[in-house]
Amino acid sequence: MSANPPAAVIVLAAGEGTRMKSKTPKVLHEICGRSLVGHVVSAARELGPEHLCVVVGHAREQVAAHLEEHYAGTRTAVQYEQNGTGHAVRMALEELGQVDGTVVVVCGDTPLLSGLTLGALAATHAADGNAVTVLTAEVPDATGYGRIVRDPATGAVTAIVEHKDATEEQRAVREINSGVFAFDGRLLADALGKVRTDNSQGEEYLTDVLGILREAGHRVGASVAGDHREILGINNRVQLSEARALLNRRLLERAMADGVTVVDPASVQVDVTVTFERDAVVHPGTQLLGATHVAEDAEVGPNTRLKDTKVGRGARVDNTVADSAEIGEGASVGPYAYLRPGTRLGVKSKIGTYVETKNATIGEGTKVPHLSYVGDATIGEFTNIGAASVFVNYDGEKKHHTTIGSHCKTGSDNMFVAPVTVGDGAYTAAGSVITKDVPAGALAVARGQQRNIEGWVARKRPGSAAAQAAATAAEEPGGEG
Ligand code: UD1
Ligand code: CA
């Protein structure tokens, strides 16, 4: 929270975002696990304003529902027709009533803007005693942005001219309006009443407030952003991808600064909500999403996607997809494992190659090394599940649970037909279909007896290579016959 919280922050999010060419409203598009408007609201919240108001219009039910779900306590003002940014702010002030003190206005499509930058703008505004302070930036390509017009003699900001309304000379200016302002609340309300619509878009431009205040003799200031990339406004999908790359890089650099090894940052994607401990290692081709946490000395990747998954200290997760799983300390997962929701892996347990788990609790030191499906199961400690086993949890109508004890050795190619229980220390024979409970310490054998029909090949496949091989084997010393 900043030292001098503004009276209000207004976020403009009523536009459709036509240039996105999307059925999703622009501000609900996501980067790094958060909507564009969500990023802006999060930054605004860092200022601790008295009021936080988002102006909604296009797809307003959808945008308002999103805000209610994820950012409870945010107010909304409706702008029924998108008559421009000035009109949008007017709608917010109607909703809020008279606001004394600083009002910060920010666009809902600038997701990289940090709370720090917003706070610095508000602080400059207050310290300089301005009526309005605009956040500007020097950009390599100013196309589409409003240009900052300065008095050639004094350097003072005199106006903002929209790209579409600008002269050739003005278009050559590379200092642009970020769309972020700090205003004196009362002066803002007055000036908005004087904004006209005689421009190329026939809209009420918020940017005109600046010239109006200046002509009325008020102090107008500008604060130049240190990093122009922070004010990147998203109007199309190319900019969306650019913003994602920049934010992703920022998140990974923060993790690296905190002691995480990211082998190849360009191929790793993280959400803003992902957390790490020091000496975690992220290998290439890895996506870490949602509330995923990677603990100390754990290694994830390559080619791994973890969503809402906790990776315990020193665990190893290789070529794996996991959703809402908990991986215990020192556990080993993959390569080629799929952990579905409700998977909880104990300390030093192992889920190996081509193994799928779901709603399964696997005890300390227990191993499911190869080619298996473990669904709706509880397995104790230090048990080994044989290769190619299936926990048959679905009878076509309901799901059932399987419980396997500690220190068991189940054979390869077992079917555990749930509901069924295997007691502690029990063994099961390879190829068994386990339909009945197995008592502790028993060996369960549930398969047909083997029968050898002697001489079958010679009688039924005479003259074949198999028959020839069998005859040769019979002649060898120690052979049959
Ligand atoms: C705006 C600024 C421009 C600045 C640029 C920075 C104006 C007139 N222009 O242009 O100077 O360089 O942002 O990115 O302010 N919105 C509403 N209601 C409306 C119109 C817009 O809520 O009636 C919202 C949009 O949802 C969006 C934001 O205001 O979040 C900016 O609108 P947009 O149409 O993207 O403005 P730009 O043309 O980018
Ligand atoms: Ca914009």
C-alpha cells in the first residue's frame, strides 16, 4: 500500500476491443494466468485506494461476473454506449459521487503496469500539486497512440493529440500517452463537463481534459515511465503475445533472482500465481500454472505441465502432466506420467513411465513403476505395484475404491476390481484378477492354471519352422525325447 493512497482508482474496461477479433471481451483475455483487467485491478489494489471502480460496458455481465468472482469488493459503473474514454470516466464519477482528492485513471488493457509505477505517478502528482499528471513514455513505434504535445520553449505539456487526429508533425513525436493519469477529483469532474466530441471518432476523449485544465490555468504535469514496455496497451493478439512474453520473462527473472535455476527461460511459461523455493530447477519446455509450487531442490521438466500442483522438496518430475496433485518430498515422477486431480504421492514414492493416477493416495516409498492406471485408491507404505496393473474402479455406473496395504508386492498385470482390499504384507501373483479381499500376509493367485499339451506343434503344424525348431531342440543333449 502506498504512503498516500488515492481517493479512487478508475479502470476503463467498457470497450469491445474490436481489433482482438474475438467473442471474448478484450479485457478478459488472459496472460500468465490472469485476465488483462485482473492484472490492472491487482496493480490498482496495491495503492490501497478508498474506491476501486471498473467501468464496464461491452459484455458487461460477463466482465462484472468475472470481477465479482476474482476481485470481490471492486465496484463497477456501467457505460451503456462506448462514447469514449472521457465519457467512461464520467460514468465512473456518477457512480462514485463527488470524490475529493486524487483520482487515478488507468486503462483495463495495460496488464504490465505495476503498482509501483502507479504509486510513483500518484506521488509525483501530489508532490507537484498538479491538477493532472499523465504517465508518458518514449516508444520506438508510436503508431496508434495519443501523442504528447509539449511547448517548444518551456517543454511543458500542452495537449494530447490522438493518432487519428494528429498532423504529420505531431505523428513524428515518440512520446506517447500511456492512458494512465492522476487527477484532482473535483477539477476532473468539472473539466469532463466541458469535453466536446468534435474529433475524428466523435467521442469524448479523456485526453482533452488535459488541455482544458491547462487553459483554465491549472498545473499540468507529465511523468515519463522508466520502461516504455510497462505501458504496452493490448489492442490485438500480436500485442497480447508480446505482453505475455514480457510478463513471463519478468516473472522468471524474479524467480532467478530468488535462487531458482531456469535452464531455458524462453521455453518456460509461468503464471503470476506460481511460487518457488531456492535451488528449484526448471528444465526446458515446462509450463507451470495456477497455484503450482516447486519446493527447494526439486526439479521439474523437461516437457512438463503442472497446474495447481505442489512439488515437494527434492522431488523429480520429468515429462509429466499433472493437475491438482501433491508430490511428496524426494518423490520421482515420470518420464511420461499423468497425475490427475486428487493424486497425493508420499515421501520418496515413485510413479514411473506411462502411469496414470487419479484420486489416489500413495504412501511413503511406494512404487508404481510401469504402465499402470491407479484410480480411486489408497496404497500404504513401501509397497510395489507390478507393471501393467489396472485399478478397475468403474463398474459402468459408479466409481469404487481399492485399498492396498503396506509392504505388499503385487504381481505384474494385475486387475484390482474395486471395491477390494489387499492386506499388509500380502503378495499377488502375476496376471491375477483380484476380485476378493486378500488377507494380510497371503499370496493371492487368481488366474487359470497353465496346461502344456505335449507335441501339439509336430501334430498340428507339421513341416513348419516351429516344428523343425522343436525337433532340433529334442535332439540336443539334455533336450526332450
Ligand atoms: C487510448 C488513449 C490514447 C493512449 C492509449 C494508450 C484516449 C482518447 N486515447 O487510446 O491517447 O495513447 O489509450 O493505450 O483516451 N474504453 C471505455 N469506454 C470507451 C472507450 C474506451 O471504457 O468508450 C476503455 C477500453 O475498454 C480500453 C481503454 O478505455 O480499456 C482504452 O480504449 P482504447 O479504445 O483501447 O483506446 P486507444 O485507442 O488505445
Ligand atoms: Ca488501447
